Amino acid sequence: MPRWGIALALVLLVGACATAPGVPPDRAPATLAPDRVRFELNGRIGVQNGDEGMSGLLRWLHAPEADELWFSSPLGSTVAMLVRDETGVELVSGRGPPRRAANAEVLTREALGWDLPLSGLEYWILGRPAPGPGAERIERDAASGRLVRLVQDGWRIEYRRYLDTEGGALPALINLEDGSLQIRLAVDRWDVQR
């Protein structure tokens, strides 16, 4: 698998989707913060980086103190795993020994040759801008208050669909773009614990 393929999988840490029965369709956006919740999501990703593309499956377990992300082929075999804890971030793939770094940005730069703003993805996946001054443009739906478009840290993020869950509306289909890198995430299942 090319170096960018592993990176693509890392970017696909986005998405959400699981309809809760009996939840009204006009549910307000969820007000979840990644530093206060645990979530698990399962979904599908598609990545286009210049002339190269890939698609696959994503499973992301998030807790305030740690993350585990599994990137799998469309048939379900694991291609790479990214693990974050208090000591740093580790990337394990079928190609070479595990790689470790202090943060995900440094790790992806070393392993893939370019930076991915993974620290922002834990917010973007929940339909929120990341904290700090990096949000250049925020567009919300006037009726629901849900995030529709966001430009932050050089990334253009578009929220195409939301799903109503017990905790509020969460993103179900997200497109991210940064130059020639385009990522599409469709989440099949959200499980959120406050």
C-alpha cells in the first residue's frame, strides 16, 4: 500500500451514522466535546490524493485520554492502526516496524511525508470547529444550527448529511479537502457515551 494510502486512512477519522428510533428529525446538533465523551464509530472512507485513490473501512474508539483507529480494506482485513495515549502516537501497518512520535502530526509527517491535522479531526467528526483561532469560516444551517461548512487550518470541511441520535444530530457524511487531498467519510454507526 502506498504511503499516502496509510495517510488517507488516518484522515478518515471522520464520520457518524446510526439512527435512533423515535428521535424527531429536527433534533438540535449534538453538543459533544471530545475531551468529555467516549465514542466509537464504524464507517467507510474514500480518499483521493492527486491521481491515487483508495477506499476502505474505519473503526475509531475515542476516549479523552486515548484513541485507537483501525483502517481496513473493503473486505475487512486491517491495513493500519493508529494508537494515541499519554506517551504519544504509534502507527502500526503491515509495512515495516511500528512508528512512534510525540503527536499525530509529527508521526504522519515522518511516515507519510506530509502533515495531517489529526488533532482537529476529533472535533470535526463531532460537527464542531476545533478550539483556537484557526477557524476562518463557519457556516451553519439557519433552521437547525448544524454545521454545514467549515474552513479551518487549511482544510475545507463540508457536512453533507446528519443523523439524529439520542444525544442530538451527529455528522453522517463529511467531505474534507486540503489541496489535492480529498477525503469522504460515511459513518455507519455512532455509539457515544457521556
